Amino acid sequence: MGHTIQDKQKLLNRVRRIKGQVEAIERALEEEHGCSDVLQRITSCRGAMNGLLAVVLEDHIRNHLVDVDVGEQSDGSATEQLIDVVHSYFK
């Protein structure tokens, strides 16, 4: 997966932020924070995970699933439609 190597630092930064969010959930539970606070932290972490998944999946689609070397001029509409579907799934 060459595209993950190109964006390695960005992806690692995202993972580190997610790690911090998971640690915040753990602290909130240990410190017996209220349910709404814990739920908010969990949903934030879930959103960050979905965002990471969407970025990696989009790069995978663009780099491995769509044949960009067909030799014909393409507007990329099929690619964009597929990406739109994936994005709507994670909302």
C-alpha cells in the first residue's frame, strides 16, 4: 500500500489523536465521570475512527480499485460516486 507510506505521518498523527481520545475515555471511567461525558468522549472517538477509515478507504479506492490508466479521458465520476457512497455510510 504505497499510498499509506506517502501519507504515513498524517495517518500516524490521526492514530495518535485517537489513542489520546481512548485514554481520555479510560480516565473518565476511572474518575467516575457522568454518563453524558463518557458518551461524548466515546462518540468523538468513534467519529475519529470513522474518519481514519474513510481516508484510508478513499485512498485505497483511488489507488487500487479504479483503473486510472485505461487510456481514455475520464472525468472520474464513477470514482466520485463510489467515494460519495462511502462517505455517506460514515455520517
